Amino acid sequence: METISIMLYQKSFKNIVCAALLAIASSTLAQTRIAVLSDIHVMGPQLVVSDGTAWQNALAKERKLLDYSQEIFDVMVEKYLSDKPDMVLITGDLTKDGELASHEYVVAGLDRLRQAGIDVYVIPGNHDLGTANALIFDADNTTKAEVADAAAFESMYRHYGYGTSSVRETSTLTYACEPITGLVLIGIDSGKSGVLSETTLSWVCQQAQQAHNEGKQVIAMMHHPLFPHVNGMEKLSSSYHVKGYEDVRNRLVDAGIRIILTGHVHISDIAKDYNATLNDSIYDVNTGSTISYPCDYREMTLSADLSQLSIQTGHITSLPSDNDFTNTAKTRFQDFVKKYASSYTSNDMYAQILAAMAILHANGNENLSTDAQSYLSMYGMVKSSLQSNSTLTNKLQSRGLTWEDAENALNSMLKDISSYGVEGREDQTNDLELIINLTDSNNNSTEYIRGDVDRNGEVNIADAVALINIILDKGVDYDTNVADLDVNGGININDTVLLVQMLLGN
């Protein structure tokens, strides 16, 4: 009984301390909270007139959860209306296939955020100006849907990057604006196939260089990834990243851009690469799709002095219509990969293994997974038999790949190392949680567990006590990157309040 009483007292004391700390904080935190979405692929409800074989056959070919796209978008809008970030950035593929009906649905949701005082900025993806799959489904039949062209896109999103407060590169849907004082946002239109013209690239670099010369920070966003995050992926998909990525990367870095937000591949992965002389770098923060497992989104915090950007990753795990949505999304993704891999390898066992590895890749931070390392060991054991398989060898050769390429790709993915085997460029970065130092010309980053002040691998009430002791100057050793929760450059009571809110689940 005495033990129970002590535990109840401790719990009560903890709640009192938490409430007191929350009451202390009355000042507004100065950091900027930025939400990031990509590849939301919203499908207007008018596009399915009646469910039937046409729509079901289309779904069967997709890893995208198009049948959930409206609900997921609505859930994210409601989340942001509640969370009230300062701005929302969407890095392309706003719609299923550029249908006007789909764009209208997206704009209606964004209008709600704008009316709540939340700034939103978008760029087009390769699906947003119409594709051959822009269809209306009616039982067993399909008809062409009306799609948006560049002029319609610009008009519809005039409040979301394409208004009078932005400067434009007039040959594309590329723009630059200053959403907060000292921060320049450059939205780059990479088109349907990831091609940047010399006109567009020069304009982007001029805008970035001007901002850099004026002492401002720059965040760029573009639909296609800036460079390969996994070796050899460009040979599997010609539009995996921007064309001529080495030149584009070098010029963006040299213009002072140190972070670019991208999408397109439906995988949340962060990688760093360097300019030609390897003396400066850029982070490509690729955000997965809300309608592809594990249905990711990013939450970023920019420090008050604009010197640090912290990145965290969230996942949509349940929906009003599906409490077990994670399993639904995972099963759909696995089935899609197995079907594709089986047609490629003609071997069900290989297909199952490839599907399992695809799940690990989608989850991110593969290097921390014991399963991923087990698959690498397994490959070592069956390597000889695989390479003697003429069917697989022919399949690789048809893609311009060798077995050495395949092995490098496997190591790159499962060890989470971009530019695997390339001297001076190899990088292994936390895909889900990171702090980027924007003022460091070498673009160093820190992997961390936010709030883990005592660095024991978990966040609990002991960390709140440690923070209080830091504030009271009790001589506690600490790492600013994990203790400075509001990312304003100092440790104060607001950091303790934020930590308490984390512990309470607020």
C-alpha cells in the first residue's frame, strides 16, 4: 500500500509540475513551423461516377491509395487547422492526373487553411498538368477528364505561390517569394520529366545568389529529386531525378542553396551531396506520399535566427474510415511490389524478398534495421547462384545494369548510403529526424532524439528535470541540439514547456 501511495504521489506531483510549467509560458515562440506534404494525388469525387470493373482494374495497377486520397487530404487539412503551422509546402503531384475536378478539390481545402491564416505554397508535379490516365470511371467504361494546363494551374493556385507577392520565371511555373523576413522560398517547376531549361536554372541560381548576397536564407522545393539517393535508380526510371543532375546540383550549391525539398518517388529519404569541388553541399529532403505506405509527411521548425532547420517525420496511421490504415497501406504496397517483382524475376521467393526490402526502404533509416542487414548477409550467401541465373542477368542487361550495379544498389539502399562507393560523396543521413545547420558552409547536420536531454535514448520526466537544472545553472552537461526544443539558440523555460507538452502528448 505504501508503494502504491508513493507512486500516486509521484504521478500527482508530475502533473502539478507540468501544469505549473505550462502556465509559466506566456510568450509566443519565435520559431517558424513549416509543414511539408508531397504527392497527395487527390482525386476529385466526380471522377468515379459509379464503381465497377474500370475503376477496380485501375486500382489494381496502383501502389497509390487513390481510393483514400480525398479522405487523407481532408484529414491533413483538419490536422493543420488544429496544429496551425505557419506555412504548408506541397512539393508537387497535388492531383491524381491533373484533372480540373481534382485541382478544384485541392484548392477548396487550401482555401480553408488560408482563411485560417496559414500560408500555403505549392509547385506542380509531373501529374498536375494532365496525363493519359486523367479519366472518368463509370462502371465498365472510361471517358477523358478535362485537365488543367499551365495557365489554369497558375490561376487556380494564385493564392499559393503564384500571386503578386512572388517573382516569376515566365517560361515555367517557377517562382520565388519571401514568406517570412529573411527567408526566400524558391519553387522550381521541373516539368513532367525532370528537365530544367538553361533559362529556368539560371533564373533560380540568380534568385538564390541574390538572396545569399543579402544575407537571407533560401529553401528551394522541386518535385523531382535533385540527385539519386540509391545507386542506379536512374537506370530503372529515367525520370527518377532531374536530368543532368550533376550540373544542376553543382550550380544550386554554388548559388548558396543548402536544402531542397522534393518528392516524386513516394519514399521519405534525406541525402546530402556536394558540388564539383566537394567544398560545399546540399541536402535533398525527399518526402514520401500521403497515399503510399507509410503515408508520410514532414514537420519542420526554422529557428528564430534562421540558422537551423529541424526536421521530423510523421505517418498517417488511422483514418475515420479505417482504424488499421497502416496495415491497409502496407498490404497494398507489398502486394504491388510482389506483383511487379514477380514479373521481373519470374520467381515468387525473390519477389517476396524484394517486397520485404521495399518495405524497409519505405520505412527509412535502413542502416538501423537488423532485417536489412540480414538481407545483405543473405545476398552474400546466394550471390553466386543469382549471378548464374540467365533470366535475371538478361533482365538487368535490358535495363543497362550489371551485377556490380545491382550489388551497389542493394548496399546503397540497405545501408542507407547515397553515392555508395563514390569517394568523397558517400553519405548516410537520418531519413526521419534531423537538424540542419543552414549557416555552415559545409552543411553539417546532427542526428538526435529531440528532448532526450540526458541522452539515454528515450524522453521522459528525467529530461524535464535535467532541463530545469540547466536553466538553474546546476552545471549539467548538455547538447544544445537536443535541449533547445524551440530552436532559438538558447535554453529557457519555453524549452521545458515544449518538453512537458511532448510528455503529455499535446
